[in-house]
Amino acid sequence: MDTAFIDALKRCDIESIKKIPKGDLHNHAPRGGNVRFIEKWAGVQIPRLNQKFLDLGDMQRWYEKNIRCHCQGIDGYEVRIKGAFQQAKDDGVTKLILSLGLGEEALYGSLPNFIKAISSIHKETAPEIEFIPELAFDRGSNVNSILNLCHEYFSMNFYKSIDICGNEFAQSIANFKPLYRLAKSYGIRLRAHVGEFGDADSVREAVEVLELDEVQHGISAANCKGIIRWLSDNNITLNICPASNIILSRTDDYKTHPIRTLFDGGVKVTINTDDMLIFDVSISQMFLDFYKANIFTVDELNDIRKNGLT
């Protein structure tokens, strides 16, 4: 596959790139699909994104106005989940971590019903994909109120990973330490959104306090050579979403994106979609964009691709 991927990049052959195995390790499931998939299901034309967002709130307002309004209720939720699996399948993704928010199970009346529904969609849409369900918590959550609930969630042996997302400044990352200790006791992989909007120090703090295995985004670490070296020495993976970072105004373009600095510093990085339904840029397209912009060589991009599969 190495040669096939490298040759496809050199030819700028996006269709061939799509056929090569890759991972998507940072994907928010209800927003992980393809806008054309939703259009076909809903029988509507959805406006294409033609702007950069100022922040997460700006992005969410656009999403609610232009996409989520067409996907209400259980049917609307399930078509978005199905769309995430279909998009991954179409893009050659063979390892997929889908982030499912705490509370999304309320549509189904119980956690077992929710698990059954998600598992069925996976089996029906893309059974060949290694699917890793992730339980996501909002950064503004009251940890004490959800801690006992999480015993039930973790004991179901469905969720294999956890994450914190949302406003990085909502509260101290340290407040989530009891939750992460509980998850660790169940053998669950520990991840968190940090360093997307916060500074480099916040990345190291989150890894140390929560004992993270991986960081979602973490791009601000590029601003500190010491933290880059520390991440490399401790083998911490950063699951980076370049198109998301550009559209959310965290960097101007591919040429200025900090992933190159992190890679050169020895940090293990992966390329992921984040919210494909909004940004509409696939993993294959991002690999090609980095190559065409002369940011990475084909061999370097192949190494990054393989990082997403390990």
C-alpha cells in the first residue's frame, strides 16, 4: 500500500488516494458525514460553506441553520451517523473513531437501545471498518453529576475511548481527573481536546493531569520547543484536523499550519476530518493538499497516514 499511496499522490490522483487504507481518529459522529449524502436523504440543497468561522459558536450557528435543521429526531440523527460511516468507507478509512456525545442516547430511551442502534448502523453501512466508539463530554460538564452515570456507560464495554470537547476555557481540566481515573480503571483510551484555542502549556498540563494517551488538536504546542520535545519524548500522538483549523481561523492556510513544526520536532501526528459535514474536506483531499502545497514529501505523508492506522 505504501507504493500505491505514494504513486497516487505523485499523480495527484484523488480517486486512487481514496482507495488506500487510512485512519480517521478525530471525528464527531453526528457531524462526520458528507453534505451530499444529507442532501439526497432530505431532498434539499444545502448551501456550501464560503466563510471562515470566528469560533466554535459561530460554527455551531451555521451548522444549525444550514444542516441540522434538516435532520431532526431519530431519523435525522441516524442519517447523520450513517453518513459518517459512508463517508469513511468512500474515503478508504479502515480505522474510525467516532465521538458520540453524552446525552445522545436520550433519543432512544436507554443506553442499550442506543448501543444497539449505532452497532446496527455500523454493521449495515460499513462492517469492514474497525469502529471505535468514543464517549465525549462537554468541557462545561459538571463532573460530579455524571461520575456515577459513567460507571454504567463504561461497564457496557461499548465505549473504548473518552474525550472532552467544547470551550477549552469553560473550566479547569483538572476537574475531570476523577472521571479520567475511572475511565482508566476500565481500560478506556484517554483523549481530550486541548491546544486548539488554548496555549502550549495547556497541552502539557492536560496530558500530565489526565494522563492522556492522545491529544485532539494540540496545535498550540508548536509555539514551544520544550513542549514539542516533551510530547515527542513521551510518545504523545496529536490527532490534528488541518481543514478544521483553517476554517476555524486557528491558522491561515496549509503553508502556515503548525503540523509541519510538530512533525519536524518528532511529534507523532495524524490527519483527521473533525466535522466533515461542515468543513467538507476529506482526509484524502487533505493529504493531496499538503503535497500540492509542498508542505510534506510523499514519504512523509505516507508515514503520517500509517500513524493513523497504528
